[in-house]
Amino acid sequence: MNFLLNTGRTIRQGSYVERKNSDAYKGEATSLYMHPVDMMILEIEEGSHVRVESNQGDVVMKVHPALWISQREVFVCLGPYANYLVAPETHCSGMPDFKSTMVTITPTTDLLVTVAELMERCGGVRYED
Amino acid sequence: MKIEDVVCTFCGCLCDDLVVEVDGRRVVSVENGCTLANEKFMGDHRLQSPIRRNGKGWEHISYDDAIRETAEILCDADRPILYGWSGTHGEAQSIGIHLAELLGALVDNTSTVCHGPSILAIQEVGHPGCTLGQVKNRADVVVYWGTNPIDAHPRHMSRYTTFADGFFLKEAFRDRRLIVVDVRKTESANIADEFITIEPGGDYAVLSALRAIVRGKREIIPPSVSGVSREQLFRVADLLLSAKFGAIFFGLGLTMSPGKYKNVRNAIELTEELSRHTKYTISPMRGHWNVYGSNEVFTWITGYPYAVDFARGIAFYNPGETTSVDVLRRKECDACLVVGSDPGAHFPKACAEHLARIPTIQIDPHTNATTHLSRIQIPVAVTGIDAEGTAYRMDGVPIRTRMLFKGEYPSDTEILERLYTLVKEAKGP
Amino acid sequence: MSELLVRNAYVIDPLSGIKGDVMDIAIRDGKIVEEVGRNAEVIDADHCLTLPGGVDSHSHVCGTKVNFGRYMSPEDMRAGRTARKGVMHVTSGYSVPTTFGNSYRYSIMGYTTILEGAMAPLEARHTHEEFTATPHQDMLANTLFDGNWSIMEAVREKDVKRAAAVVAWTLSAVKGFAIKLTNPGGTEAWGWGEDVHSILDQVPHFGVTPAEIIETMIRANELLNLPHSVHIHCNALGVPGNYRTTLDTLDLVPDLNDKRQTLYLTHLQFHSYGGSTWKDISSKSEDIARAVNNKPQVAIDMGQIMFGRTTTMTADGPMEFKLYMLHHNKWSNHDVELETGSGIIPVYYSRKSLVNCVMWAIGLELALLTKDPWQCMLSTDNPNGAPFVKYPEIIALLMSRRFRENELALLDPRTAHYVPLPAIDRELDWYDIAVMTRAGQAKALGITGVGKGHLAPGAEADIAIYPLKPDSLDPSTEYQQVMAGFGKTRYTIKRGRVVARDGEVVVEGANSTIWTKAITPPEFDLSVDPEFVKKFEQYYTVRMSNYPVQDVYLPRGVCIATEASL
């Protein structure tokens, strides 16, 4: 099912921003907010994992119902998970389309990845304290 | 020891009324701060010492080695980029820009993925703004457009707008009207007198409709504009025009949505249109505590607020070409120094992949997403806790942040000065 | 100990009464001395014109609005770019250069001291940061009090001493130099989108008039014994017919100080307009100059405009909005809580615009009709009338009637009908120029005592040696050489060190910031005054303890301390 992905700040994202390798940050940055009607159509429950895919790649997130968002739109706080889906095209403005990425969402049983794992997928080497 | 009037180095509000209790090198308590401030001051998750990637693992190295190796990487690079800057104080930013000048590097700050489009709009049509105290003391109509202060700038409403009593508004919450415009019903929207839900990508059209109404052209407005009814548009325009002092604040809902800088331009032109009838100001809600400072320092040294390329010897500025995301997307740069930012988390994946490909060095107190992409990370003191320096609030008011205790980490300034000296020696006179 | 000897200099040093003698100048450790030893380094001036370092008593080069002028104008940044070279950093900008651009270009023209014309106290830290990055000139900051709530309350209470106490606290807190009033009362009115239109208009809510603010501040300034007088940008700038407001303002000025003027009126060209609309605007320079000639207690600067592109920037927010309504280019505005405002718009002064031609003539007329050069400083209100790099051309215009005639021939032919300039024969001489570009400015600012604007033993060794030989050069006909010569010194010496040579800056600079501190009796200490403290508790958005500019921002601060007569 196709959705428009919007991103933005949340208070929890801000709170954990200096602990990006913590479970708390991972929990917030992988939280995907979706209208309950869309959840019904997808036959998923609160806390279900979904695979979110754009033309850039795909990443697993966890669904939360939200009445403050329209149907066919989803919201994820800004961060490496959402940005894994965002294209680097800026249309000569310097600014990518952080608030208007088309994504396809399907239910999955795959696990969430850590920020370190996600960065490894980008070619990095994980650092652990 | 309790320290008063502490400056919070989290968001662009730069609140300077915190009371922080310190015990040795530890923050014990924070008063007056928001959730974000509490996390910032109470948090203790520092990287202990410089680290270097060693094949498939990491090793701890000395500051001397880390700085020397960083200088070598930067000197070896043909097209280095020095990115970040909004999470450090102005004195460090200044050295960073001079380092870029010396290297013939590209230097860019986090505005590039934040209010860069606002800067482009301002460069087209200007910026009628004011300091936040003008709003607090005078504004009877406040608009938040594409911004959610309750989450992103938690004390903005209580210090400067909705809940802040001012000289001409003794009971602010009763006397001020609040308009919130967004594509989703945010926490901030819940307390608005008027909430306008716009279809995604519809900001430009709604701004144009309001401009037309303010110009007296109600008859041309269709029944609905980007999901907003004509009746609501009329009501909102009347509310805007009823102000003695109106203040518009806008966020990334304008800069990141389709239209980008054209959205902001339209919002500024609405402000200008309203200024012909009554007093109006408009202000971007700047994110990082010192992102505006990075724009200021960049500007007085290079002439441009961000995206400056020294490769030609002169300062060259062409956003869309010299902006970080574009340079990384084109796989153009061959080394990157990151200071006070986390592009691994906040740039699109393709950019993160290029950062992993090239030698990336990060100067930052904490491990973050960029850490895993880097070759070297050098931990530094946190400005506002164990380092001090100048910061510029979102409205341009400069405030000196405080050092609450002398810690064990060097400041960004100290590291960058050493780096500058090494590069200067290597480059010769 | 470092010693330098400048030999065979053709010196004009008005404050020392030297009007063109060939002599040697001895320098030791940054100061002028009677003589130096045999091992002193020697510069042969070869009979070239040698003057004290230039002093600009009104220029906008550093701070919030200047930087915003850069920020919003990439087109201006592109119009003046130089690469890093030797000790010189990259520079950008034509009308609003980067700080290093300003500093190098001023230095190359022989200027060693600059007063920033308008600093909002709340944003003073920014000005000081940019001062530090303007390394080749000693800097001073006019501090804005035009819309200051505490001042207006004191004016309303007719309490001059309290006004003085507010000034004393503020100047000391923000490391400012002098009192600046920009459109007094008008910047507060602009907080509601309004303005004041004469010196007798009421400021909304505060119940005071510009005239009362001006009179109170003049007296407060003298109570504090500050080196400079009140420095005013009159009400009604740029409005046809505004010369009446200017004359009314001049009428307010008592003669309270025997060392200098009692009021400094800046960029008077913008305040000398007759007519009632843009269609019949005319020059009233004769009326204004007559008033100035009759009032030795005032000093003015020209505010000359020059044709071409520039950027206007002032604390006078309402004026900039009016200007925007004429130009429709782009407009920035920045009001500062409890204090002042500001606005910026780019402009193009055209020879094809009759209004601009009249403005151009008025500035020159003011300089030529003011009899005493000590009363009229050369300025463009940089960059409002023109960027300061136009000063050499203005000097040449003032020194050559022929040059003026040649220029007039290029203007809108109707110009002569609206201005007296074609009938003015006067040609200024080298001495007049030396007064108007350094000695008079230093005297007006009250900084001769800290060694500025003259070359007597004990003075700071700030010296400009121009490739001009007054003995053999006729400025009346050879004005092109005059222009070229004032554009590029052979040597600029700052505090005894050669800083620029033949158009290039040769060392890293290390400037000072000069500020004033009036020492007041304890009962006038506002830091413990409940009403004053309340302003910070309730209305400012910055805590009182975070407001003062810390010493770290003035690495080489020079404090002029005075005893207030309170």
C-alpha cells in the first residue's frame, strides 16, 4: 500500500538526540504513525512491524495509530531511519524532499535494526562503547 | 553549587534563565528547563577519548595522533568539505571557516537541510523581522505555520508568545489569538484559536489565497484551496488584519515541502502585504541553538550564510551546487570534517553512503550515527556545560553561553586551533 | 622597543597647527615621539602628503543590520571578491563588504579609526565580534537610545539625571562609545507600524516628543562628561520638506561644551530637502548651512550620495519601509525590543533620476557652504549614500570646480533648477580635506586625548602617506590624480607599524575598541534600581546578568572613563 512519508521533530526524538545508539532513540526513530483506517486495511495492529520501501531502499519500522494524521500519509520523526528512504535530489535547492517521499508499506515479521547496523548498511563500521 | 541564568544550548530559543546545580563535574539538577534541556544537561553519554577505525574495528588513540592524522587527511584531500557548525560556539565556527579558506575547502552548515530555503527566499525578497521581545510585549495575533513548537521549541510559547505576558499584553493567553497551520494536527494545533489543515504541498496556494484576500480580491478565491475552505480563509485573513501587531513564525513545513524557498518567499510577501495595513513581522523557527550563529559568522567572514566553496580561492556560493547534500550526492568530495552535527542521521542515505566511502572525521562529544561512518572521532567539551562561547538566538540576539565547570575535554576551539596550526604549517606561507 | 622614522613628509596636522611643512616624524613603540635613535627603521616619504590616519565618524561596518545586509545580498557579495593572498583573507562584497573587506579597503585608503554608526545595545555582542574581525582600525560604537523605554520614561518624568544614569549603565554594559538617536521616538512608534513626523509629534503610549528626547539626552550627555556629543540622525529622513524638521532640531541645541560641539547631526544631506513631494524636491542646503554657520555648537557630516548601486541600512525602520514602497526591490526590517529598530534595502542612485541628482548636489553643497571645515565631516553614511571607497572621488569633487561642472553636465538637465551647486565656486584645499577626514572627526568624537587625529608627540602613530605632492599638484585641474592618490596610500601606518603599502595589506592587524564608562555616584547605579531591574525581569527576553558584553569580546579594549557630574 502506498503512502506519503512526512518527517519532523518530536519531543522524544529531541530528548534522545545525544544518545542515538540507545534503544530509546531506536524506538522513537523507528516509530511510524499511521491512521487507524489504513492499519485496518493493512491488517496490522499497534506495534506491528512493517517494511517501508522507497526508490532509495527499505527499512523496518514499528506502527503506531494516530488520529492526527490523514489517511495515506505516515509520519516518522527525522533521523537515520526515515532518511534511509529519502532521495538526495534537491532540485537545485540544496534541500531534499524530506517531507514528501512516496513509500510502499507492507507488513513484516523482520526485526528493527540498530542505528549501527543501519550505518553498516551504508558502508560504515559499527562502533560500540 | 547552583548556577543561575544558565543558557540552554539545545534549540534556537536559547533560553537563558535555567538554574543548574553542579557537583564537581556532574550536573545534579536543572530548573526552568524543558524536557529537551533536562536531557541535555543531565545526560552523560560522552565518548571517552578519540577513536580511530582500524579495519573492521575501532581503537582508542591520543588527541595528538587524532589531530595529526586529521590534518594529514585534510591536506591530502583534493575536495574536502567541512560540515556542521551549528552545534558549536561562534569562536570555533570562525576558526573552521578560516581552516576551509586555507584548505580551499567547501564549508557548509546545517541550514543546508533546515532553513537554507528560507535564506534563499530572504535573498530574493528580504526579511521583515524583529527580536522575540517585540512579539512578547506587543503581538496580539501569532501564527505558527509549518512548525510545531511544543515538540521542537518547547518553551517558545511560554517565553515569547502565547503564554508570555508582555508590556502591552498583561494577560497574554486571553489577549492573543493563535493561528496554527499544518498538514497534521500537532500538539500545537490543539491549543489554536484557528487551526488550518493544509493538504501536503498546498502551502504556496494557501499563502497566495491569503495574499489575494489581503489585497481585497475576495471574489477570485475558489470554494476550497488545498483543502482549506474559502470561509476559513476569509476568517483567517480578517483575524490577521485585525492585529495591532502580528507575528508569523514558520518552520520546516515550508522549507522542506514542495515549493521550498518559494513557499517561504510567499510567506514573506504575505507579511509585507499585511505590513501595508498594520504591523507584521515574520521569523523562521531556527532549530539548533547556534545555527543562526553559524549563518552570522559565515556571513561576516565570507559574505554568505552557508554553502561556501573556497576551491577557486574566492568565496563562491551557489546553493543547489555548493550545498552539502548535492556535493555528497555527486560523490564529489574526497574527505569530510564534521563538527557539531550528525549528517549520518540527517542526510539522505546516499549521502551517508558517500561519507562512509571517504575519510570522514567527526569532532563531537557524543557517538551518533556519523560515528559509524567515520575514520576518526575526537570528543570535545559540550558548549554550555564544560565549554563556553557565543551563540545567536533564532532572532539574531547574541548570548554568551556559560561554562558550568572545567571538565577533562578540550573545546571545539582548542581542537580546531591545533588543526589550523598543523594545516598552516603543512601548506606553508 | 621598535622605532620608525618617516622622513621628508609633507605634513598637514591640523590639530597641531601644521598646515603643510616638510618634516620628519619619529615613532617609538606605536607612539609619536620627539626623536628616535640612529637605528630606527626609515621610510622616505619623498615630500608626499602625510596626514594623521583617517577617522570615519559615521560608517556602518559591523553588527546585526550590516551583517544582514550581506546575508540578504549575494549579488552584492559577488560584486567584490578577492582571493586569499599573503596575510589577507578572502573578501566579498561591494557596498557591504565582509569585515576583512571593510578593514583592508579602509586601510588601503589610510583610515585607521572607524565609528560604527548604530549599535543596538541588546545586540552589542555581535558588533564587538565583528569589530575583532575588522583588525586594521580602532573601532567605536554609537549606541542606540532612540526608542529606549527607560530613557523615554525618564524624559516623561523630566528627570535628566535618571536619563544620564540609564546611559551610563548601558554604555558601560555594552561597551559602547556614545549616544546615538536615530529618528528619536520614531523607532518605538514603528513597533506599531507608525512613525513620528516632526520633533513635536507624540510617541505612542510614552507621551513624549522627539524634541524632549533630544533635549534631555543632550543634557544627560554633558552630565556624564562623555567625550563625544549626542549623535543624531534627525526625524523625517529622506522626506521632501524635511529641512524644517532639521532646522527645528538645530534650534534645540544649547552650547554646553567648550571642547567640542554639543550636537552632532549625521548624514545631513538626507535631511536638507525642500519641496513637498518627490516631484518638486529641492535643495535646502543654503538654509541648513546658514544655520550650521550660525551655530558653532553643532557639527555635521555630509552623507554624500554617489551614483551607482549601494545598500541602505539604518536603525530608522519606518524610513526604510517608506523607501521600500518607492523601490519595491527587497526589504528587511529588524525591530529590537525596548530599544530601537532597523531596516535594510538595496538602492541604485541614478544620474537619470532628478531626485538622486538633487541629493548628490546637496551633499556637496553642505560641505562647500559650511564655512568652517571643523563643523562638517566628509561622509557617505557608508554605505547608505555610497560605499566608503567613493571617498576619494568626493574629495576630488570638493577640491575641483571643474570636476563638479563635468559631472553636472552628465546629470538630469533639470537639476540646476533645483540646486545652488552650479553657482558655488569654492574649492576646498588640502588642509580642509585633512580636517574633514581626520582632525575634525577626531575632535568631534572627542578622541584626540587618546591620541587620535593628530601627530603631536604622545599621539598614536596612525599615519597615512599618500602618493600626492601638494607642492606640484593642482587639485583644481588634476583631480584625477587626487582621486587616485587618496584611493591608495603609499604607506598606512597603524600604531607605528606599516599595515598597508601601495594597495596591499602587509600584516595581520590587532585593533582596539574604544568605549566609555561614566562613573556615577552609587545612588545612580541602576543595576540595583527596582524599576530598571523590572524591565529585565518582565519585558526583555534576555536576563540582566546575560546582557552586558563580557571583557573577552574586547581583547584590546581602551576605556575612556569619566566622572559624571550627577
